[in-house]
Amino acid sequence: MNDELRRLNEDLRVHQEELENQNRELREIQAQLEASRDRYADLYDFAPVGYVNFDGRGRVRDINLTGAALLGVVRSRLVGMMFHSLVDAGDRPAFLRHIHRCKSGTGKTATGIRLAPATGKPIDVELQSVPFRGDGGETLYRTAIIDVTERKRAEEMLRSSEELFHQLFEQNEEPLFLFRSGTCDVVDVNPAAERLYGHSRENLLRDGIRLFVPEEERQGFALAIASIRPGSALSLALAEHLRREGGRVTVSIRGMSVRLAGGHVSYLSIRDITARVRMEEEAKIQHAQLIQANRMAALGTIVSGVAHEVNNPNNLIMFNAPMVLSAWEDVRPVLEAHFRERGDFPLLGFTYSEMREVVPRLAAGISDASARIKAIVANLKDFARQDKSRRHVPLQVNELVRAAVHILYHEIIKATHRFEMQFAEGLPPVTGSAQELQQVVVNLLNNALQALPSGGCGLKVTTRRNPDTGDVEVEVADEGTGMSPEVLSRITEPFFSTHL
């Protein structure tokens, strides 16, 4: 009996300890739950966004402190209110549609509306609702109230900025293009681009750069546009583009990446610099003309001095050569008598019988050479003389060409062994400046001589009358290396030279 009681007492003690342990664990769990609930309440009440729970009619069942502060109403007053009374009158239909979508769906429902808080200042918010079961089994909707006022303001500023950008884009006097980022696909063009290239906006959007970029440059231009990225830019100081009517336009190009609502695009500004380039070319030509004028003035001064120095001794030669020949003729009878009486005799290392034939030819040769020197000097003086009056008088082309050949005769015989002149007879006179026409022929001959690779290559000068037009023509044909297409396209430019 005592043993039985002791055993029962021991069992009771063990059960009591187990109950106490269980009670202690339950109290700990309850404390943890209360702490977790407090933490949840803090997180819920002080969350960065407002939270509200409403039923299927839109009646507020619960709302956190952030939501109450957002609406400017004490939380206790909000519980039980119809939420649509807090919505701006214009957006209440949107809120009712939101409730309807919440009840007909099972996932998250989002709607943008404008609230009308007690503070009186409307607030743009986004409602994000998810359904859940309340304590009584009723379906409620836990809804986040996200203030998107700043986002709306930023979107509005971006929209205004894009509208301003579009206005500036359309009204800009410089041609502008927008390309899809990383490609050469045209997104938009302004009216100035249409005017510059002569193509409609629709055609430029459809066909792109192939309408105005030359084929040989198209691939490089497309790669340059596609390489534009945020932080990088494109700069082309000079490019040749095509107009619809067939002409060419010289442009400079600047490109960058800009951000629009739809993402980044490549923005190209194109400036027509055709007139500026033409003015620069004209300035170069004028500079070359000035250099040439200075050269001609200097040449005229030099030639005048040389002519004076050459003419003085040459005049002496021209005067004395006939006198020598005349003296020879006077002494020749005496020499002939001596030759008949005593036979041949030495004279200046030759026999008299040889000298009596040679001396007249020598004297005549001296006179002819002196006359040639005088003619060459006269031609040089005429060539270098500045014809200030620019008088246009009747001229014989054949004589002009002969004078030009005389000036360059020494260079001609050094450059080629096959020089030929073919002059047409009976050419009518032409009206012009002798100096200018002679300069043209000299320049043509000089260029032809410089193009000859060897002395075996020929050079021919021809004058003729065109049977169709009646014009007098001068042709200088050489067997030289020829001209490149680029040089040939500029052959008529005044003072153009590949040797400057």
C-alpha cells in the first residue's frame, strides 16, 4: 500500500513538472507572439506607404498611420468611412471600377487615381490591392496607397521637356535627324532637312541615308552613326551629300545621344557649309592669283634687266657682224690674187680654199644668231610685261604659238626628241590679249613637258579651224602620264596647279 502511494506521488510530481514546463513554454511563445505583433504593428503603422483594408463596398476596415497622415484625417475617424468619399470627384468612377476588378479577380489590382485629402491639396496615388480573408471569413482587400505625385510631376516635366524639344526640333533652321540608338534607322527629321536634301519626311523615314549619302561613303557613315552612345559624340568636319535634284552639298555634322521618353536616340545636326567652302576656295584662288601676279611682276623686272644686259652686247654683235663680212669681201680679191700666184696657204689653222667658203657662212650665222637672240629677248619681254590695258586686238594664232615655242625651245629639246608643230594655213585672226593667249599656250606646253616620262615620248602642237563651229583651235597633245579624274575636274580653275 505504501509503495503504491509513493509511486502515485512520484507520477503526480512528474506530471506537475511537465505541466509547469509546458506553461513556461506557452508563456514564452505568447511573449514572442506579442513582440512579433508589436513589431508587425510598428511596421504596418509606420510603413513608408499607406495601407488600408476595405470591404467589397469600399468601406474602410483598417488603415495605418501613414495612410491616415496621407489623407490628413485621424485614423479612428477613417475606420468605417466609405473610401470613395476620400477620392477626387473626377476619379470616383475609376475607384468604383477598381473595386469591381478586385471582386472579379484573384490577384493584384492596380489603379491610378487622385485623392482629395482633408488638407485640400490633391494627391496622385496608385492603389495596389490584393484580396484576403478577414477574421469573420469575409473577403477584404489589403491596399497599398503609393504616393506618385513626384513621379507624376517628373513625368509631366519630361513630357513638357519633350514637347519643347519637339518644337525646337521642328523650328530649327539647321537640318536635324533622329536615329534609333545603335543603328542608322531614321526615327524623325525636321523640315530643314527636307528642304536641304529635297526629299519628303516620309521618304527620308523609309529610305534613310541612302537617299543623300554617296554609295562609296554610305557604309562608313552608317557605322559612325551606329557608334553613337551615351557619353560619346560624332564630329565630321567635312562631308559631301547628295540633293534630290542631282547636285551636291558640302556639310559638317555633329552627333550625340539624347534621352527621350522612349529611350535614347542618336541626334544629328547637319550644317550646310557649301557657301563657306566655296568662299575658302575662292580665297585660295585669289591668293594664288596674287602670288602669280607677284611672280609675273618679279619676272618682268628680271627680264627687263636681263634684256638690257643681253641687248647691249647683242647689238654690238649685230652691228659688227655685217662689218666683218664686208671687210672680208674687200680683202678677198687680194687673197684670191695671192692664191692664184702662189697657191693655197694656211689661214687660222685652215687652208684659204676652205676659209673662203666658210667665212661668209660664219658671218651670216653670227648675224642670224644675233637676230634670234633679239627675237627671244623681245618675246620674253612681251610675255612678262603686265598688260594693264588688257587690250583685245586681232591676232594670228600661228604667230602666238611660234612665239611660245621660241620661249620654251630649250626646255622642249631637253624633254623630247619627238616634237612636232602642225599649223593650218589661212586661219582667220582671233581677237584677244596677246599676252594672255601666249601665257595659255606656254602653260599648256610646260605642263605637257612636265608630264613626259622620257625623251622618247612625243609632243605635238596643232592649230586648226573647227569645221562645225568655225572656231580657231590650238591643241597640245603629249604622250605623258595623263591626269587623274580629280585633277581633270579642276583643269579649268584659274591658277590651279599640282606643283604648288
